[in-house]
Amino acid sequence: MHDDHVILCRCEDVTLGDVRRMLAAGYVTVEDLKRQLRIGMGPCQGTTCGLLLQREVASFLKKSPEDVPIAKARPFVVGVTLKAIAEAADEE
Amino acid sequence: MKSEIVIVGAGISGTAIAYNLAIRGMKDIVVVDQGYLTAGSTGRCGAGVRQQWQTMANCTMAKKSIEFFEHAAETLHYDEDIEFKQEGYLILACTAAEVEQFQKNVALQNSLGIPSKVVSKEEALKIVPHLNPDAFISATYCRTDGHLNPFKMTDAYYQAGKKLGVTYLFGERVERIDVEQGRIQRVVTDKRTIETARVVDAAGGYAKEVGELAGVRIPVYAERHEILVTEPIEKMQGPMVMSFSQNLYCQQVPHGAFIMGRTTPNEPHGHDLSSSWQFLDAMAKTVCKFLPKVGELHAIRQWAGSYCMSPDRQPILGPTDQLEGFYLACGFSGHGFMFAPMTGVLLAEMILGLPTTLPVEDLLIDRFKKQTTTVYEKSVV
């Protein structure tokens, strides 16, 4: 399989090719790539692709991965139905 | 570095102003942002666009802006999809006072050419069948209101501006705006000095602080507004559903996710953008009451952004007699994204001394000098 077709973000179907095109176009931070490609915005919230993306950006910038900031961590850790939240709030 | 003008803020307003100045022939335009493209309020907004307002200035800004969105990709030669959908806003009247006020709003909107209408409960349920029929009395509906992707729309302005020679400086914080003998001399960031005589304050939640750097007082404050998004599902809701009195907006975006928000009462002024459980509880309860089916979806991400609140909840645009060469594009009170096409046009026209496309008297900062101002936008969540 061609590298470009490798899926990095399985929630939003973002491929390595998509990421490399955006990097070449000048979007070289994880936050920019997230907003332009939706990478890491799906149900798993970047749990799977986050580190892969960080590594890809690092290799493009010729930096060490730990020098590439990842996307801001936000709630939720796992998806929760709104109904469950509403019911729990009512019980308090 | 020298420039004709420095625009502070690379959100939708800053990028739209830069493009509109460049397309009218201005050279050496520099846009500075402390973060990345759309890092502030633009990238955090609900991205609904509506024309159903209560003041004339907001109605006309919104109407002209929607006309732009309809052809934005072609106008800006943007290859990607801006994901514009026009399936309307359904605004619920939940109190007798709202029923009465909304009739007046629709009359004003219609007089300005906005195709909104009052709809009965039965008609509203045809438009959004999963609405709880017991939660509202009647509604207003405008079919040409809608939604678009804020990242892509901003990127479209950004790319069009760059092709016309606009310089963007990301990750640079404006630390000083030097004024000597009543004139702007330079903007100093944490990385460089830019000689300029003109500055545009399009700094969103930080507009007040950027004004203070130049000694300009702007009567605005930042207020946190929270929002969340669900997992994407197949299409089940066309329009945005909104209630002012019950404090709710909820829309399914073309991608399939539902985006929803509400105002947390008594939110302190400031730049806190953390996520609260208080919002989450109230949001979940409100949406389960109005749209019970949406309550079955998993919420997957919660975040917050700043509203830059003005005294009358209308934008503050244009020059100020406090400082020559300093221009304002702030105070949008949560609606900067949907007004941005006209913000860009009007600012460019005022900066270049051209006749303005719309009357701007109601939008200049000078309006707050008059004690008689009675116009106040109440159609806000």
C-alpha cells in the first residue's frame, strides 16, 4: 500500500497523505492540522492518532517528537450520553 | 519591518479585513496573532449564521454577510469546501413576551428583505419533528440562515489574502503599540518591531487589552461561553434550534455532529476558558428537555471561547477620536463569525476613506457618548 493511503485518524478518515499535503502547505502545528483536517476530533479524541501525528509533524520539522506540542486535552475522556449526564445531574 | 497597517488577530475578522484591504489595493499589510489561525474565538464558535435579529444594524450586517457566504468559495477562489448549509434557524418562543416580541422582530426583518416568518407549533414540528411539543409556544423561521465551517471560511480569507501579498505572523504576541505626538509609530511584538501608522484591533476576547496598549479605552469585556459537540450521526435535523429565554442553541452540522451551547448565568468577566461541570449539567438537561432524541447521543468534546461583549450587544467598528490611525473591529458579543464578511468590507472602506456599503453610525464607538441610546440587541444566547 502507498504511504499516502495509510489512515492516521480512523474516526475521521484522515490519511497520511492528507497530513503531508497540509504540512507542505504550511500548516505545521498539531492544532492547525486538527482544525484543517479534523484529525483527532472524532469519538476517540485523538487517543489513537495523536502520537502518530506528533511524530509525523516532528519528522517534517526535523525535530524530536517531545518538542512538538500535541493538541490540548479536553473533556471527555470517553463519550457519555447527554441523557446520562442530565439524569445524574437531576439526582444530585 | 515596515507596514501600511498592522491587524492584530488572525481570526475571521482579521483575515476578512486583511483580504478586503488587499483586494482594494493596499500593500504591506501585516496580520499578527499570538496563536495560530482561528486560535481564539473564531475556532471556538458555534459557527451558525443567522439574520433573525432585533436591531437594524445587526439585521443588515447579517443579511449582507449571508449573501457573501453564498458565493464565498468562488469569490475567494478557494478550492476546498466551506461546508455552507442553509437550512434555517428555528427560534422558539417559549413565553408570551417572546411571542409578542418575535412578531415585531419578523416585521423588522421582512422590511429589510430577510425572509423570516412566524410559524405555529404544528409548522415548527414539521420542520424539526423531534422537538418536544410541550417545551415551546410558537417559533420564527428563516430558511436562508445556516451554518459553515469556521476553520475553512477563515482559511479561505487567509489564503486569498496571502495571494494578494498579506503577511501573516503567527505565534507572535503584540507587547507594545508606541504612540508619539498623538500618532502611532510602531507595533512591537515579542519577536520584532513593525513600523506603522495604522493598527486594527481585531483581537476578539483580548480587544480591550490591545486597545489599552495604545491608550484607547473600549467599553467591552471578555466573557467565557461554553459549548460541546457529540459524535456524528446520520442527518436528522436541518435547522439550528434556538431559544433566548430558555438559553439554548443546538445544530447538527453537515459533518453529522451536534454542536450545542448556552450561557452560564453570572459568568465572571475574564479570560478563563476552562470547561465546567456546571455548564455540562445545565446543557445536558436543557437539550434533553427540548430535543430528547439528541440526548441519546454521546457528547465527545467540551470547550469554551470568549465573547467580546459590547454595551448594546452590537459590534464596534471603525475609527475612534481617541487615536488617529487606530481602528476597531470588536465587541461582536458572540457574533463576529457571522458578521465577518461585512466587518471586512466596512473596515476596509472606512480605512481607505471610501463610501461605506452600509450606514455605520450605529456601529461606531462614538455611539456610546450619547446618553440617549435606546437600541439594544436582546436576541442573544
